[in-house]
Amino acid sequence: MEKFSFLSNKEFRKLVEGLTGSFTVYGTVRKDARLSAAGDGFPAYGRISCFEDLVLGLTPTHLSAKEFLFPQRETLLKFDIEKMTHAAVVEAVDQVIIGLHPCDIHAVGLMDRVFAYGKPDVNYLARRAKTVIIGTDCMPDRFCFCKSVDTMNVDAGFDIFLHRVKGVEPPQGAGPPQNGFLVRTATDRGKTILSKYAKAKKASLKQLDEIAAFEKKREDSFTAHIDAPAGQLPEIYSKSDESPVWERIGAICYGCGSCNNVCPTCYCFDVKDEMKSNLNEGERVRVWDGCTLEDFAKVTGGHNFRRTRSDRLRHRFNRKFNYLTGRFGALFCVGCGRCSRTCLVQINISEVTNELIREYNAKKRQ
Amino acid sequence: MNSYGNTMPKSGSSSSYLPVPLLIERVARLTEKERLFKLSANGRAFTFDPGQFFMAGLPGYGEAPFSIASGSGKAAEADGSFELCIKAVGNLTNAIHRLKKGDTLWVRGPFGRGFDVNGSSPLRGMKGRDILFIAGGIGIVPMRGLIKTILGDRESFGALTLVYGFKDPEGILFAGEMEDWKASGMAALLTVDKPAPGLSPLKGWKGHVGVVTTVIPGLEINPSKTVAVIIGPPVMYRFAIKSLWDKNIARDDIYLSLERRMKCGVGKCGHCQIGGIYACQEGPVFKLSELKDMPDAL
Ligand SMILES: Cc1cc2nc3c(=O)[nH]c(=O)nc-3n(C[C@H](O)[C@H](O)[C@H](O)COP(=O)(O)OP(=O)(O)OC[C@H]3O[C@@H](n4cnc5c(N)ncnc54)[C@H](O)[C@@H]3O)c2cc1C
Ligand code: SF4
Ligand code: SF4
């Protein structure tokens, strides 16, 4: 049984302030207020330097939190041509990320597998080991479909998880209701941090009922879904190479790579050298790359193994539902809906998948 | 799901990206575009199978995969040195071509799964069988490593035949060595691509003219005894495979080495992924039977 305890808003503020004092803290914020329709900004991750910066959103951020573990540009080596030296660079600071939703926490778990697999990637793993993850509960928007890919709930992969509660009467029956969070921890590190910076109290039955009711409401709120059991998707995708769907979405795709950038489980990268202006010292860096970009599978001589946008979308979708499942034992789509949310031409991953499912079922009936 | 505890870097584990400096012992100019670099092992005990590759680079120019051109097993150099044959096609490879004896090349590896000459891996092995080597262009480089390895243990194999196709008679690689290979009991059939009308790169060439697949039908092949190996430019594979099928060679007996873009060599960067496999890990050498249901494999 998970153990919940209660953290009042006041104590939560102490926790966040304690963390910002000792760690580099990132968390969910609102960005670009002027550009957003409602004027309150877009949900995003950013640096948290004081409690007021943090806005725990109910809906997913546009970009995922992967940049804090796998930066968009990362130095792997520093070299000096004259001195003929190469030095490995492994940068990691004690950091906290606040506000990951269950899908995002599952996504971090998948990234952990990718970078630990085979020859471990010390750059990622060193950073990961120093990262405290604080998750929070959420409500689906019209793109979310975590419920269909078994990533709606988490019981590991975070240090601390926050469930919002409100309306608890203070003991004397006076004053405003005491809002706060029911918290659970999944690691010793999470327990230590919680007790170091804040005082949690015993959760009341009423509060437990409240989060149960919230979770029920959440479960009933999904509008996007995948119409086949998650376990069947690798098989369905493996039979879909000839589907007309790829032609159709390939014809409208811009090949812009936004879907790769926003996806919390897209981990492909390019490696290149950057020289300083003295043309002697430089760095070998890795930068995010995207399989929907034109040159991704091009080799010397100009041959491109996935020449068309259809080829490349088929590859990306298969990487999420088929190609990686054997090696890592899980789907690589956590249902966050980010790629659908960001796509300029409304290519929607759950709808595309449902189309493949319909074709698959129709073929089976024949 | 992993919690962070499982993925802490194991103590002593090091960056996958740190190359080692190897001294260039010799540079041989093979053609205008190709040079053969002999690299000293600098006391490092590299062991490799033919078909494996190194990531080789120069600071400021990046790094790229290059096949091992040397033999292994009994054909390996006693001092651990090995050769890379590099074709100048772009930024890095042109920079490497400017290097001379005594300069340094930075390498990581060896990486990937090579040929299973001895039958120690799930590949079925090649010992005791007739071997048909089909090389196109720069594909002769990894093929040379394989041929040398096999010739180093000649008695363990049946009939050996090389079919080697190239664009331009002046671009034939290892022509001199080929005479030695023939003397050690390997038949070699060389063919130059038919020149485009108006162009005449034949330059006095008297041998066979036409792509490699025009040579295969004329070969005498015992399909139950033969293993065929294909290494060449991407366009070659489908046609070569088709002509091997016409000879009744089974999918299990066709080996291929696949070229892909590779940025890390350690199964992370995603560029070399073909279906569920990474060419840098499970390959670059595959049996054709392993590449089923992969729309972009060939
Ligand atoms: C397993 C394997 C073995 C190979 N063996 C040999 C060999 O023995 N001899 C030989 O001459 N060539 C070999 N190649 C090809 C060689 O890696 C490319 O020619 C080389 O990457 C070209 O680099 P460049 O910077 O000079 O070329 P450029 O044309 O300047 O490269 C342009 C861009 O494309 C990228 N690129 C193109 N092809 C590749 C690739 N395959 N991998 C990574 N990046 C790529 C480059 O990094 C660069 O960003 C091999 C390739 C593979 C995959
Ligand atoms: S975001 Fe949309 S348009 Fe851009 S590459 Fe992805 S699918 Fe194509
Ligand atoms: S593929 Fe799309 S929905 Fe799935 S995890 Fe990536 S961004 Fe989210």
C-alpha cells in the first residue's frame, strides 16, 4: 500500500524553498503570456528560482522535461589540437525537476533503459543519478491517451509524488480551508528530502477519498484513446508497412521534426565538432536529431534509406509502438499527446494508430 | 520501470565517446581517392572479427565508421596493428587523407558484429563451406579483411570465389594483393560497370564489362555448400540477392554488411536503426534471414 501523508500549501512552499536553496530546480511554469490565447501563458518547464515561479499545471507542457537529463546540446569531449589531448566531459549537478506527470515519469524510465542498455552512457546516467523527480497529478486534455498505453499511473520512477487536495477544514473549524497535497515517496532520497525541508502530517480519510474521486474523474475524462489493447500494438504495427495511411500523412507532413523534439522518449542525436575561434580548442557535442528530418538516414554517396516523409513517419511511429518493444520490454509512446499537440498539420498519433487498428481488424476478418 | 537506483553509472565506467590516439605507421596511396592507413596498436590488444568497424576521427572534423581492412585470427598482425582504407568523400575523410606517417588518428572500437568465420555466434559459421564473395566499390575493404582471415586458414574452407565490381578500371583496389589471393587458391572475377554512353572509363580494360549481377549467372555454384557474402553500395544488394536466389542459395546462407549513418557506435544515437535492430550493434553483418519484415533494410 502506498503511504500518503499530507503537506499543507505552507509546508509545500517550505519544501520548494528548501530545494531552491540547495539544488538547481526546474519545474512547470507559464511562458509567453502575451502569445497565449487566454493570456496566462503556455505550460512549459523552466528554471525555478523562487516558489512563485512554479505553476503546477494540470495539462501537459508543450516540451517535455527530457532536456534536463538529455540536453539539446551537450558536450561529450573537449579537445586541444596542439596539445593532442581529448578529455571526456561528464557534467552533472544536483537538480530537482518538479511537476512531471505520470506519463513523463514513465518516459524518464524508458530513457533510463535506453542509456543504461549495452555500454552505459555515463553522460546521461550521471545526470540522472543526481536528479530528484517530483511528480504531480494531472487531468487529460483532448490529446492525452496515457490510459490506453498503461502509463496513467506510477508507483516508481519518482522520488516524491504530489496529489492536490483542497477544502480540508482546519482543526478548530475556523479559518479558510487548508489546501495542499497528499504526498507519497518512492525512494529513500524522496523521504529524506521531504522530512528535511517540510513537515508532513498524517493524511485523513477524507483527503484519501478526495484524491480517489479526482482519479476517478480523471479516468473518465479521456477523449483520446487507442482502440486496441496496448500489448497488441507491436503486432498491429508490424503488419502495417503497406498501409495507405503512411502515404496520406507523408503527403501533408512538413518533415519539420517538431514531433521528435517535443517527445519525451525521442532520444536520437547527432554528434559533431565545434571549434573555438582560436581554431585549436574545441568540443565534440551531441545535439538532438530527429528521424523525421530528411538527412537522418542518408549515407555518403547520397543514398537515403528513408527518402520520403512517409518512410520517415512510418519509422517514427514504429519506433514508438513496435521497433523498440522487443529490446526494452515496453511501448515507447507514453501517450502524452505532445507530438499531436504540436504538429502543424494535425497528424495525430492516436488517430493514426486507430486507423491502423481498423485496417488490421478488417484484414483479419477477411 | 527503473528507479534511478538501477541506472547509476557503475563505478569505473567511462565515457563511451573518448577515443584513443593511434599512430599512423604507414600510408599507402591506392588510387586517387583511396588510401590505406596502417595504425599501430600502441600496446593495446585490439581483437576483432572481419566486418567489424572502428569509429575514427580527427578533432575538429568529427568521426565516422570505417571497416577493418585487416585479417584476423591467423591472419592478424602479431603486433596488433591493423589497417583502415579510407575513401576521400567529404570533410572528415579529406582531412584524414592529409595525414602522414607519424601522425595520429583518434579511434574508438572495434564495434559491431562481424562475420562469424568460426561459427561461434548464432550465425551459422563459414568453415567447411564454399564461399562466394561479392564486392562492389569500397565494399572490397571489409571484404579484404574477411578474405585475408579465410585465406589465413585456407584448408578449413571449400572453393573460394570473389566477384568484384567497380566503376572505373583505375579505381580497382588491392589489385596487386589479388594476385596473392589467387595464388592462395581463390578465384577472382573482376568486372567494370558498363560506361554511360559518351563516357569511356574503360581505359584499356580487357576484362568483363557489366555490373556484378551479370557475372553471377555464369558461376558454377553448389547451393547446399555455398555461403555468399555481399558488400557494396546500397543499390547493389537487391539485385545481387535476386541473382543468388536464382542460384537457389538460401536466405540463411547469404551474409550482408549494411552501411548506415552512425554517430555513436554504441547503440544510442538511433541513426543506424533498421526495424528493431541497430546496425552498429547487431550488425553491420547480417544474414539475409535476419532482415525479414524490415521495409528499409535493403
Ligand atoms: C559500418 C561502416 C563501415 C564503413 N567503412 C568504410 C571504409 O572502410 N572506408 C570508407 O572510406 N568509408 C567507410 N564507410 C563510410 C564512411 O563512414 C563515410 O564515408 C564517412 O562518414 C564520410 O565522412 P565525411 O565527413 O568525409 O563525409 P561527408 O560527405 O562530409 O559527410 C557528410 C555528412 O554525412 C555524414 N555521414 C555520411 N555517411 C555517414 C555514415 N555512414 N556514418 C556517419 N555519418 C555519415 C557525415 O558525418 C557528415 O555529417 C563506412 C560506413 C559504415 C556505416
Ligand atoms: S510535427 Fe507533424 S509536420 Fe512536423 S515532422 Fe512531425 S508529423 Fe511531420
Ligand atoms: S510519440 Fe507522441 S504521444 Fe507518444 S510519447 Fe512521444 S510525444 Fe508523447
